[in-house]
Amino acid sequence: MYQELNTVELDQEYGELLPARETLTWISINATNSSMAFNAASFDATAHSAAFQSIVVEVD
């Protein structure tokens, strides 16, 4: 579930930049995002959706 971060929590997060694109030529990164919702023409209905994300990194 989504939770807002305060500035102290945000400062504790860690991230780092990726190397230059030329350096990454031997790495294969595949990212996919998918989501599906269905509403069968019902009057005043709500469709819910769940989203899935996957990232696969392969080093040759």
C-alpha cells in the first residue's frame, strides 16, 4: 500500500546512479509492467485492477 514518507525517512533512502550506457552493453535488463481491469458494461460498477512489475537483470 502507498505510504507517504516524511523528510527523515526520505533522507534514509539510498539510491545510486547507473554506470554509463556504454558500460552496460554486457548486461541485459528486461522490465515489464502489466495491469488488467474488466467491467462488463454494468451500470454504476467499479472495476478494480492489480498491477504487477518485474525486472530481470542478466549478466553475460
